[in-house]
Amino acid sequence: MPYPTFRPLRLPVRRLGVILIALLALSGCAKVDILNALIPTGNVTVTRDIPYGNGDRRRLDIYMPKHIAPGAPVIVFFYGGTWRTGDKGDYLFAAQALASIGAIVVVPDYRVYPEVTFPGFLEDGASAVAWTFGNIARYGGDPRSVFTAGHSAGAYIAIMLALNHNYLAKAGTPQAKLAGAIGLSGPYDFLPLTRDDVKPIFEVVPDMSVTQPITYAHTDAPPLLLTHGVDDITVGPYNTHHLADRMRALGGRVEDHYYPGLDHVDTVIALTPLFHDKAPELSDIANFVARNRYPVP
């Protein structure tokens, strides 16, 4: 079915200008709080706190667009937070934006440090995806059209699950079933570790290369969409450059987009109607999903 066109929020010009200036001046967390308060939710139905495993951190929310035909594509979206923080309830703005392109959106929580280190959050991510494959048809989603997606540390999870089949295989879902994976501002090639807050999360294995998504790039991986802000100083755009170049060199399917003027947080904020003019990111995602929603056998 054709994808609906997302509609920008209709606010008076003067009020919109004040909001935009305020948002741009605020930190990432404050931006998120204000965005969630502004996002209209009348076009989605939300089912919250569905368990996909044991414990409070292994629950997920489902955002279903209203007036959608059965067999919709599905996006499992993982939020960021340096593998230390995050709450699925904070990402209404991102889920609503992705639902506006006609997708059912699944947003899981997952365990973070210090409760787990590598690869605990990947195992949780794989379990959430396995739950989605097994249950999403009951919500009108197409199990043949499941994409992983994420921002920052969540992009790491989304892309790693697409490249390293072992996590999904152990969760009971072969990696080949994924229709594709979408990474926004993700860390895919970040050795040697330089950040003290990240070292205890990953320095738990003798061979650090096993923690890097780029290690698992291969020809037969699901298609990848990688986006990055040119002005990102938190997770350098070289992460996306390196992985995209490696995939192309191997003959894999990848497209990468770099948005001038966007920093690390902006690439997830740019999904929303208030900021979609900053970068065509949501359109890039919609086109990618439309092209790849039925995987090539």
C-alpha cells in the first residue's frame, strides 16, 4: 500500500518560531520533553508495557497508526543513552514520526549498565525482535517486513543485530528474516575505547573486535540505511563512513546519508514534524522501507 505523507504540525508562525528557538537552545533531554508535549497522538493507538522477557526492563510499547491496512511494515526502534540510560516512554515523538510513514512501531526497553555489560543489551534487543516476529501479525503487522532501527547506542543495537546473526539465532529468529536495518548516528567502529563511561561496558571480553558492528559486515547482510549529522561530535560521522565503505567493498546493500548542520541529538529530533525541514531523514527512511519491505530470498 502507498505510504501516507506525514503532516507538519500546524501552529501559528510566531508561536512556532518561539518554540523552535527555545528547542534549539536546550539540551537533548529538555528538547525531548518539550517535543513529547507537542506531539499530536490522535493518529496512533499505543499499547504499553508488553513483556517480551522477565523483568521491568524487558517490556515494549507498540504504536499502531489508525486507518492502516493489515500487513503494515514494522520498525523495532531502539533508543540511545550510552547503554546506561533510557526509557521507552521518552520516545513517543520518534515512534509517532515513524508511524506517520505507515509503519507499526515497536519501542522496547532493554537492560543497561551496570545491570548488564556487553552483550546483555544485544541479547535483550534480539529477544524483543524475536517477540515481534512471533506476535506482530496479531497487531496487523507483516512479519516479512520487520526492520530494526535506532539512534546512537540504539543504532548500535539495531545494526549489530542485522550484521551478527548469532544474537537473533539464539533468540529463535534467523537474521535473514530482517527486511533491513536503520541506524541514526550510530557507533559502529569505535576502537580504541577512549571514553571512561564506555570502557567498563565493553572491556569485558579479551577480543574487543567482537564488540564492533563493522567486524560483522558481510555481503548477504540485510540492507542498511545509515544516517549521520555532519556536526556530530559525540559519535563521529566516521563511524557511518567506515561501515558504509566496508559494506560497499564487500558488495553488500547499504545507503548512507549525511546531513549538514545536524549534531548528535538532531538526527533523532529531525524525524519530527517541527524539524523535518532540517533534513529529509524521515523521507529517506520511508523510501528505504518501501524499497525493502519484502526481503529478497
